[in-house]
Amino acid sequence: MTKLAQWLWGLALLGCTWAALATGALGLELPPSCREVLWPLPAYLLVAAGCYALGTVGYRVDTFHDCEDAARELQSQIREARADLARRGLRF
Amino acid sequence: MATGTDQVVGLSLVAVSLIIFTYYTVWVILLPFIDSQHVIHKYFLPRAYAVAIPLAAGLLLLLFVGLFITCVMLKNQKATKKAQ
């Protein structure tokens, strides 16, 4: 089974469980506070996943390892190469 | 370690995501279990907005993505028409 099929299968299963519990089709008598938590659960999971994604991106941007010396060296090498090529007649 | 604006942007993204997550978690998961006379309910909108606001935001996001794709495709078409 492909990954997409697995994901869709899992989502379908969770969705059916949620729908069954939320509409009371199983005949369970959940306390009202539990039902109040159950109703927005798909939206909550989506928002939580979005927040996790955003937070991870932010954290990785924050802790990215810059190599300042290597960057400077690379820039000077680029300038050298451009000058050399311009001298040999290549127009940019 | 990243420097300058990278750090600022990264930390602000982390902070924003944490704020949204905690507010939304308290709103959706914790409030139903808190006595309705408690003062904390004053800081939260009616529960219907807990689904309506993310839904509206999601639809807006889809709209912007669609518009962006349309603009890019139109620009590409114009470029190829000029080249012909």
C-alpha cells in the first residue's frame, strides 16, 4: 500500500470514529463536557499540527549553523573569478 | 548559530506558534471542564468561533494560494506569447 493510501486510510478511520462518537450513533451516553470537547476535535488537531509545523520551521531558522568565514571566503573567490573572466573577455 | 534577523524571525515564529497553541488548547480542551461562573471565561469568545475562525483562515489561505498560482501561470503564458 502506498503512503498516500495509508494516510487516507488512517484519516478515514479517525474521521468515522469521530463522526460515530459525535452524532451519538453508538448509543453511548457521554457527559456533556466530553461532548463539548469532542465536537471541535478535528479543527483542533489541524490547528495543533499547523502550530507544530510553524514552530519547527521557526526553531530550525533560529538554530541554523551559519559559517561566516566560509561565506566570506566564497564571496571573495567569486569576485576573483569574475575579475579573471572579465579580463579574459567574458561579458556578464 | 544563526545571526541577526534570522534569530529574531525564528524566535518570533516559535513564540507565535506557542501562543496560538496554548490559547487554542485552553479554549477547546480545558474550558468545558471549568465551572461556567469562573472569571476565565471572560477572556474567550463563544465556542462556535473555535471552529469558525480556523475554517475561515483555512479558506483564506486556499484563496491566496489559488490567486498566487493563477498570477504565476498568467505571467508564464504572457512570457511564452511574447517569445513566439
